[in-house]
Amino acid sequence: MLSVLNATAPRQIRALLESNQMTLDDIDMFVFHQASKMALDSLNARLRIPADKSFSNLRGVGNTVSASIPIAIRDAIDLGRIRAGDRVLVSAIGVGMSWATAIIEM
């Protein structure tokens, strides 16, 4: 899973940003599937995402599989880390066999 996350997710994220004529700087918050701390740290490092622009609730919630991104978004809103008008990039990997990335304007 970590190798797929490190290879596929960054390519997919860069392609989505490019097709929308955006850069990483245009995104207010990144919320990735909460697979593991190692996976999140690796992805953030590979994309060079500053810690304050990446949200993780893994420590308190754990890997909730397909619900991890919606739960993380709700937690980030509740903590004031995501606000109305923010652009949030979400990206998920499912068992290393499926993946999706989207930009959501809150």
C-alpha cells in the first residue's frame, strides 16, 4: 500500500492540480485517507506539504477505512482548520487497487 500511495497518489494529485491550472499553494488543506502515520508522513514529505496544510486525525480515530476522509474533514472543520471558502484536496487509496483525488471548495 505504501508503494502505491507513494507512486500513484502524488502523480494523480499533480495531474489534478495541473488540469485545474493550480499548484499545491492554491490548496488550503490536504486530507488524505488515514491509512497509517507512516503513509501520511511519506506522502506529505514526497509532495512537500507543510504540516499546517495537512490534516490527520489518525491518532485519535484510527483507520476508519472508507469513512476516514469524511470523518477527518468533519474533525478539521470542528477544529477550525477548514473554513468556508477553503479549497481542500482529498485523496484516497483503496487496498492499493483503486484511488481517487478531488478538490472540494468548502
